[in-house]
Amino acid sequence: MNHEIIIFTPILAVLIGFTAFTILKKRKRSAKSIYKLIDDLEKKYIY
């Protein structure tokens, strides 16, 4: 059980990171618009 978590966690993290990177690359967003998007999401869900 424990060794499966150790094996699959990094694979899952890389997969999520790669997917996010691909989506961001397709959209060709500027850094400013990405920061604005994150800020808007924080305001919507945290505050």
C-alpha cells in the first residue's frame, strides 16, 4: 500500500504539471493575465 503511494504521487504530480503547462502554452496568456486570473480565483473562493 505505502510503496504504491510513493510510486504514483510523483507520476500524478508530473502529469498534472504537464497538463497545466500545455493548457497555458496553448492560450498564450501573458504573465499579467495569469496573475489576474489567480487573483480573481482567490477572491472568489477564499474571501
